[in-house]
Amino acid sequence: MTMASSPPISRFTPALLILERSPRLEPDLKHLLASPELLVRPCRSPRDVLELSSKMRGSVVVMDFDAGPAGTLRLLGQLSGGRHDARLIVLASPEWGELEWAVRDAGAIHFLPKSTPIRCVASHCQSLLDVIAGNDDSR
């Protein structure tokens, strides 16, 4: 019996995890980064992110800081250490700008204004996914 041609889900498939309360970023990022080798998974809670990132080596996590600043900071700390191999992107409203360095110190690679165009967010995601996959030409 032959199986469908879609690739199997494994620990080594790159993953894009999106932490947001409602699907605002997810549909657009899924469309812009469409690839059979990329898993795009919505997360509605920090627990979802922790669970999925521990199973999927080399995740890129996009987080909506406005959805819960304290919880996001705790989550950043948890993802930065241990068995989570995640690259973190945080989107935040201007009023959280003064926390940028705390967020970066907690492990975020990018701290972007929430108004950042989705194509720009997708470009940051793709760059990090390329590094994970070893396709980064900037080395």
C-alpha cells in the first residue's frame, strides 16, 4: 500500500510556532512561508509552545507580547534554556518598547513592533529557518 506524498512529521521537521490568542498572524505566515517541509502550528498558550517546541527541534516561535507580557517573559526564559532549541521573535505594541532589552536578555532574537508588515515578519522567520536548516549563506 502506498502512502500519500506528504512528508512525515518528525522531530527534525522545521516548525514555526505562533503564540497568539486569535489567529491573526498564523494564516498569513502559513501562506507566505508555504512549504511541505515546514510545519506551522498555532499555539494559544505558553504550555502549547513548550510542549510543541520540546518535540520539534529547531523551532521558530513568533509571540504576541501584548497577549500576556509577564507570561511571555517567563516563557522566553523557559525556551532559552534546557531542551528547547527555539529561535524567538516577539511582536509588541509601542507601549512595551521600554522592555525590549529585557525581552532580548530573556532570549528573543527579534523584538518587532506589532505594526511590522507581515512580509517583514515572514522574512525574519525565513532567515531563522534557513539558519536552522543550514541554508544560511551569511556564515
